Amino acid sequence: MSVLRIENVDKSYDDEPVLHDVSFEMERQQVEVIVGPSGSGKSTLLRCVNRLTEIDDGAIYLDGEEIHSVDENELRRRVGMVFQDFSLFSHLTARRNITLGLREVLGLSEERAEAKADDYLERVGLADQAESYPAELSGGQQQRVGIARALAMDPELILFDEPTSALDPELIGEVLGVMKDLADGGMTMLCVTHEMGFARSAASSITFLDEGRIVERGSPDQLFENPESDRTAAFLSDLHQ
Ligand SMILES: Nc1ncnc2c1ncn2[C@@H]1O[C@H](COP(=O)(O)OP(=O)(O)OP(=O)(O)O)[C@@H](O)[C@H]1O
Ligand SMILES: [Mg+2]
């Protein structure tokens, strides 16, 4: 069964259409990369999946369950999200940023939550930064805390919205490295990113979204070597430069 099934989704903001008839499915362990110009609806699409935004028409299913029939807290636990701006709490240490959800959503004891947080910090290479506050961490380290926070909830799917685009170029690689490890480990990931090296090496398929519509979807090889649409070819060749 598909982990995620998006069926004929439409979404407008103030009568301005943003997503039109968007449909696709993701299987377990699949890595889907979404690319498209600014304003094409990429973030809106991700936000619809965990109901930060409501769709107008169509339906979205998580493991076969329509997302409106899933409790909102439960949905946010099952669908992790990693944001462009990290969205960490600045007054909490790296460890506390992770234990917060474990305690409040999963109801773990402080001791178990801390042990789990430390385990995930170690997985993203930050075992020695548990007591650091976000301001004491580099952008790349902050984003790795953001990824550890998402992972610690044992999600079925993680959404990434341009996770490296706020980073200095020299810090991008460490975050993409963690994402590649996750992909290799079988995590199901829906990623908005323009990092085409990552897409080529990790994506099961790439979706090109333009003006709220899926123009084309296919394997990295198909889209890079043999795109069906001129718009896809033009967009990808611009990205390469
Ligand atoms: N909360 C909102 N209220 C009104 N309009 C919105 C809202 N969020 C997004 N939009 C509009 O919807 C369209 C799609 O925005 P979205 O953020 O999904 O695009 P995007 O593909 O993620 O762009 P970018 O690459 O710049 O992040 C844009 O025209 C945007 O102005
Ligand atoms: Mg966006």
C-alpha cells in the first residue's frame, strides 16, 4: 500500500489557484524530489500533507487513511517536517528541542525522552552538542538538530522544504550527507530541493511542478537525460548552471 497518495488536489488562496489537480503516490522507502520555480506551489503541497494548510478539493491518504480522519497530533507525529529556517526553539537546548515533542506528543518520561534525543543527536553527528542552544550552533548543525527532532518521532514519512537553502555553501554538504544516509537507510522522504546532486544520487523519482500543476514526473535519469516536456528541460538546465 502507498505511504502517501495524493488524489486530484486543488488549492487556492483568496481565489488565486495554487495547486491544480495534483496527484501522485509514494511507496514505502521512496525518496521523491519536487522541483519547480518560485511560487509554483511546492511548499503549499507539503503543507497540505500534514494539514498546516487545508486543501479545497481532492484527497490525501496516509497509509490508506484519509488525513482528515487522523487526529492532528497523530498526523504530525506520523509525518515529520524539516523546514528551510530550521524552526528550532531558541530558548531550548538541542536536546530539549527534541525531547519536547517526545514528552508532549508521545508522553515519554523525561529519562526516556533524553535517552532517545541523545541517540538521534548521535545519528546526525551531534552527540557532543546536546547542551548547546541554537545560537551556539552553525546553520548546518541547527538543521541536523531539526532532522534529529523529526526522526525521533518515528515518522512514516518526512517532508523536507528546501532544507539547505538557508545555509552557507560550505555547510550544505553535511546536511545533504545526513539526508542521503536516511534515504539509504530506507526512510520515506518527500523533499523540495534544488540540490540536483542529491536528487540524482538519492531520488527514486523527481516531480517537476510549474504553476501548481505536475508537468512531469519520472526517474532522475528520465528527467535529466530525456525529459518529455521542453519546460522541464529548460528548468533543469537552468538549475545546473
Ligand atoms: N498563506 C498564504 N496566503 C496567500 N497566498 C499564499 C500563501 N502561501 C502561499 N501563497 C501563494 O501561493 C503560491 C505558491 O506558494 P508556495 O510557497 O507554495 O510556492 P513555492 O513553490 O514553495 O515557492 P518558493 O520556491 O519561493 O518557496 C504563491 O503565489 C504564494 O504567493
Ligand atoms: Mg517554498
